[in-house]
Amino acid sequence: MTPPDALRTAAGRATLRRSLDLLRSFPQEQADPDAFYSGLARDTVTLVGDLWADSGDRPADPAAGRLAGLTVLDVGGGPGYFSEAYAAEGAHYVSVEPDVGEMAAAGIAQTGSVRGSGMALPIRDDAVDVCISSNVAEHVPEPWTMAEEMLRVTRPGGLVVVSYTLWYGPFGGHEMGLTHYLGGERARRMYERRHGHPPKNVYGESLFEVGCAEGLRWARATPNGELLAAFPRYHPRWAWWLVRAPLIREVLVSNLVLVMRAR
């Protein structure tokens, strides 16, 4: 789906230089998680700010940040790398994370973190202005149940952003590399033989196959939200057409962003 003119800010920021910078940062995820996730947090918050601005909404006090006064719920927010980036844009940030160990992994002190499942969010209906999950859908067994929960907790007119890694893309296997093209179970066994321990993301337990077409089907069919845009998160603007190309999009899109307006 080519983004409408209403998403021109987000599209304009999707340059080749940004794509290359992000690509160079990916190998740092486990070697230097502070550097990797801090950079990803800044990029994510910038994207959310662009999408919010392009949706036609403006903060009451722009000097306080592009998300000033908004409540942002981050599903699968992890150990807190994103909290400071959202606070810098004036947002009231709340994260939901099921794993206590993951919440404390970076030693970051943060308030507003809630332990819970993305597939049954411990949040009341219509409670937040923006709800986002960044690279989470591939880690839950029922990603569209989670996406519906995200719509439920977002007020009518608010934004829901679901960004996830496609299984058949080059990063679908995460730390297992390209061996996932040989099958998830086989890739896991190969990783264990090579490293002497299981991968962080275990196929069938904390890593699942999720594709581009199924995300688009859900986004177009759900009665609880309107699909505003779908595009490859890490690609330059001129490559966004890939989302419209069946089959090849499953391999080349890599990470799909679904932008929804809650009803």
C-alpha cells in the first residue's frame, strides 16, 4: 500500500541513509544492546511522532514535544530503552511486558511498567491515545489477538502501530541468521550445535512464523480499526511499493508497519 499524502512526513524521512544506518546497527543487538536499542528507540519515537502529526492531530503545546499530553502504550516495551525517548517528546509512556527478567535486563529504572500479556492487555478500553508494538508480533503465538487488544485499549480516533519482522525476510530467524530458511526447528538445532546453548528466540516458543499477507488481511478486515498505511519499516520510501507485490513482499519487506486508526 502506497501511503496517502497524509503520511508525507513519515515517508519523507524514509531515506536511503536512514535505512543504511539502521542496517549497520542490527549486528549490535546482542553484542551492544545499549547502543542498538537506544538508536532504535529514537527512530521508533520519531516514526510515531511523524505518524501522529500526519494523521492531522497536533499537540496542545508543541514546545513540550510532538507527543505532548498523549498517553502512549508500548506493548512488549522490554527493559526501558524507549521510555526516555518518549518522555523527550512529552508523552506519558506506559509499557506492558510479560517477562520480569526482560523488564529488568538493562538495569534501567522506569515507572509505568506493567507486567502482562499482549494477548490480554491489563488495560481498560479506550485508555490510550497511541498504542504501538515494535518487533513483538513475531514473538507471540496469536499476533492478531494482540493487535485486536491494541485496538481495544486505544480511544476512537487514536493510532495503533503494529511493526513486526516477517518470517521469510532475511531477519526472520533473528540470531539464527539465514538458517531459518531451512525450517525453524532445524535452525534452532543448528544454532545449539554451533553455540552450545539455545538461541534467545526459540522457534515455536518465543519465535513464530508471521507474514506480510496475513497482517494486511487482518488490518483490512477488522471492524475495530481503519488501515491508514502499510509500509516496510526499514526501507527507503522508493521501495515501499514492495508491500503491494504478492510473494516477493514476504521476503523483501523484512519488517511490516501497519498504521491503524482505532474505531
